[in-house]
Amino acid sequence: MVQNLGYLKETPSQTAGPYVHIGLTPNFGGISGVYERDLGSSMVNEKTLGERITVTGRVIDGAGAPLRDALIEIWQADAAGLYNSPSEMRGAADPNFTGWGRCPTSAEDGTFVFETVKPGRIPFKDGRLMAPHITFWIVARGINIGLQTRLYFPDEAAANAEDPLLQRIEHRHRAETLVAGGRAPNYHFDIHLQGEKETVFLDI
Amino acid sequence: MSDTENRRPETGAFFQRDRDWHPPAFAPGYKTSVLRSPRKALLSLDNTISEITGPVFGHSILGELDNDLIHNFAKPGESAIGERIIVHGRVLDERGRPVAGALLEFWQANAGGRYRHKKESYLAALDPNFGGCGRTITDENGSYVFRTIRPGAYPWPNGVNDWRPAHIHFSVFGHGFAQRLITQMYFEGDPMIWKCPIVGTIADARAIEQLIAPLDWANTIPMDARAYKFDIVLRGRRSTFFENRPEGN
Ligand SMILES: [Fe+2]
């Protein structure tokens, strides 16, 4: 016998289910009067520094249909590349930018919209700079554990070419699934759950 | 954020997720997962600053009744119908350390198994005094508590006769975005847990048992509400041995 490491197991995930709006965006879901407004519905205010951008997109299933009951969260650095988080040790982020947003996909056509700013670059562990990116986290009925991926920008070809995460993707056409379409200030990012265009999802 | 201000922020990368403990994306017994599951291998990578950091929420977002589902949607002087229960527990990380300042959001069906949602079509009645959502933030010891009614079981379209056992949905934020988790809590002694295709997406019975809250008789409030205890474990952080030490620790 040896000593027991004593680590606990992470609580297993379960699907967010079809009624995720009740818990996470109740005002959107038709339950008003409990919370003043839905958390994460606004990331910026009039004083936020940086280049304003809009990111729209859809989450598309294996039959080509957009999910109309999904919930997306994003997490990103501010325009200077700093996160609004106590674990950010490199400096103080813009106090007028939350860095975190939450948006349900539309019940009509499945689109999501985030009004945010373009993030700055952030160092990888070895000091190389990563290209500007936004972390995406997707939950929905039928998704058993939240799916994580990243959006990169189409107008950052040089930075993308040296990005350590993009470089780890073996097949070039797969890396392209992480690069948004459109151009400043309106980007479009479709997330494909399956098929030819399946988005690269992260175990990170 | 006030609860965590005096602590030294933790900056280590998180333990790799044990994907065999979690349900797989593709679990055909839960039919909706068939077209919504990625089929290619995930790209595995150690955390970067983008995953080590995460949003933290202050108590200022909380309203007085946010952790009281019996009253937060009810008309003044009225309350939700159902068996009154207290749900409490701690949020810990895999190293057993309390996660202070963790935002928990929860949602559930009413006592008859009916959700207040436009897409819900179950014939059970709505309760005019029950909304079904609540939230709270863990204290310095990682502890949380809320009051609600015990949700009912409900049928759902999957197999011809599939029912969900009574459950409460939980959404959890830790200190890093890589800890983000959504799960469900079940109730001790419910025989339907072992018949449910969504529970069954989890392969290991010990992992399922981690989602079953025991009746906490000691904390039951006499003549008022029974208590259930549900502890939640988030990914733990590696010690920053021989790694960058921005504070010289
Ligand atoms: Fe449910």
C-alpha cells in the first residue's frame, strides 16, 4: 500500500437540457421579476476601451439545422490583452469591460449576437504571443458536457500563423474552422457540431 | 469579489479533465445527443491564461430572495406549493479545497414536474407562485444554501415512456473558465434515477452516485423543511512548482 493522494473526482457533467433559459437567462425565457436583468447580457459600456465589434453566429447540428435552444458563453481579454479576473497577474484589466458574455441562441433562427471589443494578444506559456481570440463555451439539450472552442479573427493572418494552439492542429482545413468570417467590425462565427466542417473542440 | 479579495489568487493550470468520468458527447440512449455530438477527437492542450482566468461575480448581483425559490416568484404573502426543502453543501476543488465566491445558478420544475417555459408541453399544472430559478454565491468556506420545493418527476420524449427522476439543474463558475460546469442533482432513494437515459449517459455508477444528494437529517428544520446536502467538486489547480512565480511565492 501507498499513501492516499486524497484527490476528489470532479462532479460529472449533465446536459443543460431544453429549459436552460429558466436558470441562466430567465428574462429571455419569459420569467420576469426574479432578476433585474439576465447576467452576461452586456459586456461593454460607453467607457470601454478598444475597437467595438459584433460577433454573430449559429450552432449547427449534424443534419445542418441551427440549434434554437442552445446557450453560448464567451470569455475574452480586453483590448490590451488583460483578463478581468482575480487570477490575472499581469496587470489591471479595463474596469469597463467584463470580458464575459452569455447569449441564448434565438428561438426563431438560432443566431447568437455578442457586442464586445476586439481582444488584445496574450502570451502562451512559453512567452510566445497567441493571436487574438475569444473562448466559446456551448451548452444545450443533447450536449452532455459543455463544448469549448475558440474564435480567431480573419484579419489576423500573421498572428494566426504563429498561434501555438492553431499550430497544434494537424490538418489545415480543420484550423480554419476556428477562424471567423466577415470583417471588422462585424464577424460571423458558425460552430458545426458534426460533419465535414466540424469545428475543432478543445480538451483544455 | 469581496470574499476573495484577501486571498492570494491562484494561478496554476487545472488538472486534466477525466473524460471517462463525464458522459461522452455521443450517447445514443439519449437520442438528441446523436446529432449534437462532435465526432472528431478533441484537441488536447494544457491551460493557457485564457482558461486559468475566469469571471468572478460579487454579492452585489444578488437580490434578497435569489436563494429562496419558495418566495422569489410568489405573490406577496404567498408561497410555492410543494414539499419544502433546503439544499446546501460546499463547492470544493479536486484537491479538497473550498472554492469561495463561486456563483451557483439553479433551475427546476415545480412540484408537479412542470417547467415554466414556453416550450414546455407537459399537462401538469403550473404553480402561479413558482418560477423555478435561483442563484447564490459560496462563502469563504465554499458553502452555499438555498430553499425550494422538491421538484416533481416528469415525462419527456425520448423512448416511448421515459421519465426524468426529480432533479435540480446546477450551473457553476469557479475561478477559472476551465472549471465551468453544468450538472444535475438527484435525490437519495429515488428508484427512477437508475431508469433515466440522461443519467445513463454516465458510464461509471460511482460517478452517478456523486450526483445523488443524501437526506441530511441533522440539518432538517423541525416542523419546516427537510435538508439535502449536495457537494460539488470543480477541477483542481496544479501547484505552480517550478513554474512562473509572479509573486515570488
Ligand atoms: Fe430538467
